[in-house]
Amino acid sequence: MAKDSAVELAVGEHTVRISHPDRVYFPARGETKLDLARYYLSVGDGIVRALRERPCMLHRFPSGVSGDKVHQKRVPAGAPRWLETVRVHFPRYDRHADELCVTELAHVIWAVQMSTVEFHPWNSRRADTEKPDEWRIDLDPGPAAPFSRVRRVAHVAHEVLDELGATGWPKTSGGSGLHIYVRIEPRWGFAEVRRAALAFAREVERRAPEDATTTWWRKDRDPALVFVDYNQNARDHTIASAYSVRGVPDATVSAPIRWDEVDEVEPGDCTIATVPARFARLGDLHAGIDDTAYSLETLLAWADRDGLE
């Protein structure tokens, strides 16, 4: 058996050992486990801001993204004592899980050592995991929808957000769609946040019926339309965070963008090969996301008006 050529990375006050650093995780260009760790180091402020204080599910690929994926909620026994966690309850099974709760970059690099590629945080934080402070707008194109249609729906969403007085923070999904995040006051539970998200999605659909849909069942959806996926705000639903790498061969990244880039960005533009230089040049485009929080009262009034559940 070949000897493990582990390397040690100094991350803040901690040292994180990366075993099997030369294992290829992304076959398209040959990036390795160590390349993945170095990517997260290069966007450290951004990934920590995106994950800070949130319960986080880890999508692990022990043999690289061509192999099996493991969805891990619980931090394993034997984790370093400096790792932070948050306990969350799953009512359906009446069980608990102590999930990773990132507060510093070393926690992220530890997760990479554990073969994590994707970080999927909750939209609530440790202070009260039942009261989300993040509303997520997921623009998910059907299999026959061109990306130009996603762009058009994003602009309509931006228009509605502006009218509501809410600031939206767009990012690529790392797949074929776009995400928009809005900071909200942590006053409502998951069910009400989802109702508000549905009211917003219905307004986008009303304004762009030729591009957007809120039809829930995939079999009933026009495959050429963009689904405004309001259900990503339901309890225990997660999507890849800003700056998360995706578990695909070309190592795409869910990368923050400016609104004036919506008409320029292509789904495959942002990868672990391109985002570090972009981050070095532009900094974290979501740096101001925590500055203001939006009230859901108007959207909940829309939901009441429309009889939404």
C-alpha cells in the first residue's frame, strides 16, 4: 500500500492534516483533494460568512466526485475538540443530530479533510434554528429551458424585490440555475417563510408567465419553463451555499455575482480554477448581506390575499 503523503495546513490557530492530498477529486481538469482545500482557503472570508452559525449538512465524496456521495448530518465521533456543532431536531423521526456549525475557516478545512465537497447550510442559525433569517429564491430551469430564460426570470425577481424594498443577493447555483438570497428578520417559522416565498414566486409567475412556473409536480411542469422553487425554504431543505464547490467533474462553484452580471455569466464560468482570482479581485460580493434584514409582512399579506398555505 502506498504511503499516505499527508500535508498539514495552518488555518488560523489550528493545524489541519489533509490525508491523501493527491487524490483526484475532479476528473475534468484533474484537481485534487489538496486543490479543493486550497480553493476554500482562497475564499475563506466568503465561505465562512455563508456558513456562519448555521447547521450544515456535508456532501462527502470519499473517492472523488466520480464515486459515491455521502450525505452526512452528524459530526462523527473523534472530531477535534475545537470543532463547533449545533444540535437540531428532526420531528418526523423524533431524533437529533449534532451538525457542523462553522464559525471559522479551520472548520471548513476539517470538513474537506473528511472528503466534503459541498456545504449545504440551513437557512436558520444556531441562536434559534426554528426561525430562519435567510429567504432563498431558487430559479431552477426545466430540462428544455435555455439559460436566457433563467436570466429573464432573475430580472423579474429583482424587479419585485426592489418594489418590496428588499435587497437580493444573486449567485450562480453551480448547476444550470441561479439563486437569490434575502436576509429576513428571524421572526417567523419555516412554514411562514415558505408561505411568503410562495407568494413571491406566484407574483414572479404572474409577471412572467411565458418564462416562470410555480407548478409543484415535475410531471405537470412545462420543461421549457423556470421553476421558482419556493419549497427550498421548507424546514430541513438545504441548497449549496455561496462559494460551495459542487460535486461535478468540472468543479463548478456556487458563486456570488453582481446584478449587472446576470446577462453575462454562464453556468460553467465559475469553477475552483477561476473563482480564486475573481475573489482576489472583487472580494466577497455578499460581504454586505447581513447589513439589513427584510420583514416578511407584505409577502405574508399577499399569501393571505391569495389563500396560500
